[in-house]
Amino acid sequence: MAPTLRHGDQLLVVRRRRAEPGALLVVRLPEGTLAVKRLVRIVDGGAVWVEGDNPFGSTDSRTLGPLAAGAVAGVAIARIWPRPRLFRPGRAIEN
């Protein structure tokens, strides 16, 4: 399966904390860096289980465990460059 995003893609991100499984989230990893991950599920206490689209080369909840709800910086709703594309949970819509 082709990755949803490629290095250098520019995203439109809204600063909200609520999202449905399948949504692309911008999260702050424990070391402080921002990363784009897919929301898999919401676990106890509002923590989020996120995974990258590359299971073999991604730092995500498979190695870190659930992330606190406060780690969510926003929800990516569209790629604005190079080819505009709207995101919906679990799928993407080409423009």
C-alpha cells in the first residue's frame, strides 16, 4: 500500500483534540518532536493509540504505548502541497 504522506508534504492542521479512528493526528512524541500518526483508537482516560503507516520504520504506540490526550497537537484535514487532497478518517479524497 502506498503511504498517505511523503517527506515534504505540507498539511493543513486544525488545533482540536477530538478525532475519529483513522484520522491523521499531529502528536508530540516523548522526545519532543512532532510527528504525523494515524489514530487507531482511544483508550482509557482519553489517551490515544497511534500508529504510523510504515509498521517497520515508525516510532508509535507499538513501541511507546498510548500517548496522553495532551500530546495531540491537532488533526490534519488536508494536504495543501504538492497535490491538494482532503483527508477523511480511514481514507483520502483526491481533489
